[in-house]
Amino acid sequence: MVTIKELPKEEYLLKGHAACAGCGPSISLRLLFKALGNKVILVVPACCTTVIQGQYPYTSVNVPLQNILFESTAAAASGIVAALRQRNLEDITVVGWAGDGGTVDIGIQALSGAAERETNFIYICYDNEAYGNTGMQRSGATPYGAWTTTTPSGKRERKKDMALIMAAHRIPYVATACPSYPLDFVNKLKKAKEIKGTKYIHILAPCPTGWRYDSSKTVEMGRLAVLTGLWALFEIEYGHFKLNPPSDRLLDKSKRKPVKEYLSLQGRFRNLREDDLERIQKWVDEDWEYYSKLTSSSASDSAPYGKI
Amino acid sequence: MAQVLIDTANHIAGYAAKAARVKVVAAYPITPQTTIVEKIAEFVESGEMSAEYIRVESEHSAMVACIAAAATGVRTFTATSAHGLALMHEALHWASGSRLPIVMAVVNRAMGAPWSIWPDFSDSLSQRDTGWIQFYCADNQEVFDTIIQAYRLCEDEGVFLPAMICLEGFILSHTYMPVKIPDQKEIDDFLPPYRTGWILDVNNPLSHANLVSPEWYMEFRYMIQEAMENAKRLIPKIDEEYGERFGFGHGGLVEKYLCEDADLILFTMGTMGSEAKIAVDNLRKEGLKVGTARIRVYRPFPVEEIVKLAKQAQMFAAIDRHISFGMEGFLATEIKASVLNQKDPPPVAGFLAGLGGRDVTYATIEKIAKKAFRWMREGEVEKETEWVDLRG
């Protein structure tokens, strides 16, 4: 386990990039390089990072970066992995780095295919819960009740649980993360790097521009997402589910903050009614009952994928 | 020793990918292409071919995986047809825009709706403007030879563009013909190891295909056009060299047959070119001065060759196996465009034939030629576009 002091000083996301102030995804990208180093090939579809990296002839990313079509991150990673194997360069880590729209909506087919083929790469979904780069339109990862430009009165459907969808592919490693807990994310990346096969990490990446909160509050927003239980930090290693700190202390409902503490700080949830808040709280509590079952069945069951 | 195989064009395409020492194949099945990627799967599993075979979940992913593998420094191959090619459309632009020398076999099949599995050129000609070089083959030998030639062409530093090798479904794809396969060593001498203009390299970290402002986008497009012009100069040279080494040339950009003294020249593509030669022989016996020119390379379009033919012929007829709805056959349009600025260009009559796999035999082509001759003598093209053998 890496500590803050042990994080490398090298920066591979360079200064002068084009992210918004307080951008959760760009904090995550910086951490990604600190965890994986620079022997990395990054695949980026259409997403905020298309802009963050900067315009030709400049780039703010100091590893080889392949920009690719919106729905095809995992397909591109498959091609790179295959070519690296033919060239005996398998010590290079291939990383797909895509937003939530590019993952849970338009990119899910290619991702599912690559996972089923046991492609040896790390796929990271940085989830700011809407199509951020095009100005906040609803995605399959937008949560219930959230304002977006295409759900002006709030989305009426629930967020897709992409991490568990990926777990259903029986890949060796699935994890969730949040840049508010940088060491948790870094250590998960380091673990993923050592595992052969498809590794999927889903980051909740707060977005001040789209979520409508002050850009100084990104870390706080991520922490509240975790502490209210709306976003659980967990990993599923060879089918075994495990909650990570601080989520592992939140199985007891009384330890979780009410969801209102998180939702009320964001302009995108301005239109939530009292019954919406109750509904969201109920769903979170149900999710945690499920996490509780997964935790106990994973502890008692030694067979991989016994329960997931 | 060269080997003679009697096999289908699809299997021959697989042999060509093997002979080209392709390192990554990403493919998805679709009729009538499937037996190409089945053949390659056999080669890879038996160890005859040392390559990665990515069994992707769609044609879109097949093309993207080829793009990414080509960008990672290895030779790539894929094959598709019709709807598979249409699904790739977006990625075709990405491949040429990225200047990656991917080679793909396109087994021509008509586009639906309604479903059809039989050949015409509506699939590949719909991809005309994607920046891919397009070859159209007339027989199985040409399929093998053109795949090898295409790698040599596409990996030339003056080109660095992808190419599709088009062959008509069933007419070639599932038809057995004898094909001469040169020795591997001879092919290796002709085709050097993979070359590309750039590569994803951890020792030289660059962002590829990132956002380009209006300040530079046009220049990137101009460079693709330059590469196409370079390809136009190189294709005849490569075909000639190949012919000298292996005994088969295919006419470079345009395969011409008895055009020198012809009053009427019939323009065709693909297998219609073979039928047209028989038609020309028969018509010559009747004393009609006719020749045929098979457009082997549709992109880059061989404008200069057509201009040369325009200087010697009195009449052109273009036989198209595809229509641009609301206009006419592509070949007719492009031949007209090629000669428009010439002094007294010959009139161009357009004929649509063989859509959705309807047979176009030498007899069909003789009928077309006779009509064109009549219009030539009357001094008037009666119909801008004639639908040949249309029912009802």
C-alpha cells in the first residue's frame, strides 16, 4: 500500500491543461500517472479529456495517447494490446480512459467485448454523471433527479450500475474509486496493473461545472458522496467483493450521513422534492443491504464468482 | 517454387494476408466475407501464420482495433461486406485521417433494405469519400496480387493511407479458380517489413489525433489529397514491378483491352471487366470497333488515363453496378467529370446493370454496346442513364 509520502513526484499530466477549475476527472488522471508511471499507452475517446489534453500541436499528457472514436475505447485497447504482444512489449500498461457516456452508453458494447475476450488492459470510467464535454446532457450514469440540459426538470430514471455489470463479465478485477480518496485509487491502480486480464475501475469524478457547486468543493463533494453511501468504495477481486475504507465502516445505516447532505449542496439537484429525497435514501439503503449480502457471501465463499 | 492453388477468392485473400506476414487481424463475420476470416483463423490456430486474431464484437470494433494495432507498429488486415462496412464508416475516416496503412478486403454485397446477400458496389462506393484507396478485382489471381501490392503501396512514405481490395460476393468470393502463389521469399523481397509514419511509443510520448483547430485542419486534408496523387503515380509502377517478378500485372490503374483504335470504349469495374472482354471480342467479329477499360483503381480516380482515352474514342459508355440515388451511376459521373474540360470530349452514356447480384454477362454487355453505338451514330445520347434489363 502506497502512502502519500511515497507517491512519485513526477508529473505526466502537465501544467497548462485545459480542464475546468476543480475538475474531478483531471485530478484522477494526474493520480493515474502517479500510480502507473509513464510506461503506459493511454486510449482516450471523445470525452472531457479530448479537450483537457490540449489542441494540436500541443499536449498536456506526457505518455503516448491515442485519441479514438467515442464508442471504441476498449476496441482500440484490444488492438494495442495485440500489437504489443506481437512486438514483445508486454511490459507496457494499456489504459482506456473514458467518460461515463463513452462507457455506460455508447461504449458499452466494445467494453463488454474486450472484457469477454479477457483483453489485458485497465479500463477506467471517470464518471461525472453526464455528457460533460458537450455541456451536460443526460447519460445512463446520470443519477435520479439530476438536472441536465436534456432533463431540465430532473432525470426520472436511476443510474446504471456499471461496476456490477462489469463484475458480471467475471473479469479478475473490478473496483470503484473517487479522487477524494487518492490513496485508495492509487493502490487500486497498482493492484490492477499486476493482474492479467481486464481490469475495470469506475471513478465517481465530481464536476463543479456540471453539478453546479463551487469549484473549491470538489474533494468535499466526493467525500460526501462516499460518506452518504451514494457512492461505495469497493473492489471485486476474482469475484470476491470487499468494501474499502471508509465505505467498509458504513454497512451500519446509522454511520451513513443522510443523502440530503450531499444532494443539497449541488445546483443540479435543486428541483428535488421531499419525496424524491426519500426515494433516493431508500434506494441507497437497499444498495447497502445488497453490499452487506455480497460482503458476507464473499467472506464465506472461497469459490471465485460464487455470488457475483 | 511458386505454388498453384485452386481455391475461392475468399480463401485466396486469406493466403494473401498470410503471405504479407500480417501481425494483427481483427474481424467479425458477415456473408459473403466470412470464409476469409475463417481461413485466417485456421492459419493462426495451426501456427502457419504468426499473428494475433482479435475476434471482435462488431465491424466497428474490427476497424478500430486495426487502427490501434497499426498505430502500435504492426501490419494489420481485416475483411468485411455491406452492412459491416457501413458500420465501420466512422472508423474508415479515422484510419485514413490517422494515415495508417491498413489493408482490408471488401467482399462486395448490396446494401439493404431489403436484405440482399448478392453483389453490387453499393457498399464500397458509399465509402468513396473516406480517404481510402479502392481497388476492384476481376479474378482470384488479382485478389491475391492486389493485397500484396496494396501493402507495398500503403506503406510507402509518400502514401501512408489505407486501402480496400474490393471483390464481388459469390462471383469471386465463393468461386474456385487457379491462382499462382509465389514463394514466400520472393514475396518478402517484394514487400519489406511493416512501415508507418508514426507509432505509439513510450519513449516518444505524443498525443495522436487530438483536436485540430481550423488553423491546421485543411493542411491535414491537403496532405491526404497529395498522398492520393502519389498513390496514383505509384500504383502502375508497383503493378509493373510485381508483373515482372511474378508474371502477373493487372493494368495498373486501368486495365485496357483493344482501346487503341476503338470508336466506343466500355468502362467497367470488377468482374464485369472480364465479361466485357468477351463482349468486345464478339463485337469485333461483327466489325464493331469497340474496346473496354476496366477501372481497377477507383480512388485515386485515374482521370489522366480517361483523358487519354477521350482523345482517341468517339463515344464512352459507363456500366455501373451502383447508383447514387437522385443522380446516376458513380462511374458515369466521374468519367464525365474527368473529360469535361477537354476539347470535344466524347459523350458518355450511363448504364446501370447488375444491382443486387443480377448477372451481367457478355451478352448483356454486347447489348449495351450496340445501344451505345446506335446513339453514337445518331449523334445523340438518348437516355442519360439506361437501366439494363429492368422489369415491368
